[in-house]
Amino acid sequence: MNLQEFLKRAIAQEEREGKGSRFRYLHIQERALRKAQRYSRLVAEELGGVECMGYLLADREGDLPVVTDVILAPDQEVDYDSVEVSGASVIQAGEEARRRGKRVVGWWHSHPRFRPFHSREDDDNLERVLTEIAGSNCFTIESEDVILEGEIQSELEGDTLVLKGDAALLKLAVEPGAAIGMSRLKVSRVELKVREFISYAYSLVVTAESDETHAEILIKRWGGHPSREETEQYEIKLNIIYEDEEELLEEIRAKVKPVKRWGWWYRRWEDEDDGPRDQRY
């Protein structure tokens, strides 16, 4: 299964479980987004329209990260169309995140005087960020397949043990001399367990000119059988989480009721079939 197929299955699975996919959205609290935008505007005003950058922080626990805060990268060198940070700056940012009880899940930067988008340099920076956080921002998936089952024949070909089933053949190379007697091995089932690792990093671009944003994700998958490494990067949407969302949901449930429809006709749930209709707006 290639990376694209894996992503499709992961998205479908998370949607069935009602989680919302980590691969389609950048989940971010409103105050974190506004903080990044405010950084962008203040830096542009104070330093004459230059860019700035920082990191996206999420709680340490949880498979589906929500960006709850952003930090400004220390000791960054900025210009009108670029930002540079040193290795020491990256380490300092990581230490700041840990002091706050957070982990880095990506980076953000500003376009002070033009619309947000991803340039080739931004792609390179996102790849560097992924390399830096891959150890802490990753998860493992395991799969198990039955390779052989039922009537299995075993025979020795030199220092190779061959297991034959109806639809598959498995060859096991062993150390010279170690295979003696293995041809008499009785095997009824052969299973293959595979472990794969997925790491990912988000990128958020904001602008000092408006509330427009641009977000992307870079995903790297390695391991599995046969062992391989794949990467994929694409644009994703923002899922902005408001602090008072639960209060809003309670108000919605109290005030807004669904409509029951039959073809072109509809009525409220509590309406009687022959009763008066509510005012429509």
C-alpha cells in the first residue's frame, strides 16, 4: 500500500470515528491563530514590512494534535522575503515548548505585504522542520497478514528453508549449517507482522495585510514490508476552534431545530401535519 492509499484509508477511518482527520485539517485554537497574525502585523509595523517565523505548539499527548499556542523563533534574521534561524535557535525553541508543556508540530511564518502561499523555499523549510520534530511528532501503525496457512510443505535448498503453501512460497535464509534438520519442521501457519512509522509537520502562512491564511502538511512514512520511505505534501484547510465553542453549541441545540423534508415540502419536527406553519425567513 503506497502513501496515498494509506492516507485515504486513514482519512476514511478517522471520519467514521468522528475525529476529523489530521491529514486534511490544521486544527488550531482561535487565540493561537490570532497570535501568529498579530506577530506578523507588529513585526511588519516595527521593522518595516519584513517577514517573521515561529513554531506551532500542541499538547504533548494525543494522536490528533490541536495547535493551542505559537511561539516566535529566537534570534531570527529577517528580510522582506526570507527568514533564517540557526541550529541553536531551533534548540532554544524546542526548550521553550517543553517548558510550556507542549510539543512542536510545525512552523508558521508571515508574508507581510502579499498573500500567503508556499514558495519553494517554504517547502525546503518545512522539510527541515519535519526532520527536527520527526522523533516526537510521529505515530506507529501495525498490520498483520497471514502469509501461509493450511497444508504447508517444508524443504531445504542448501542453506535456505523453503515453505510452500497453495498460493505462496516463503524462503528463509539461515546461517550455513544451521538449517540441518529444519526440513522436517512441521508448520501450519505463517504470519507476517509489519510496523510502519508516520511523521508529519504542519506549515501555516499568515499575512499582515488581512486574515487570509495558507496551510500545508508534509508527511513521511517509512518502514513496512518491503521497507521503503515515502513523502507527500499538500495544502490543507484550517479548522479554527473557538474558546466558547461549547457554549455556542449548547445555545444552538436549544434554539435551532432540524427540518423534516419530503421532496419539496418541509416542516419543523414539532409541527402537526394539519397544524399552522411557522413563519419562514
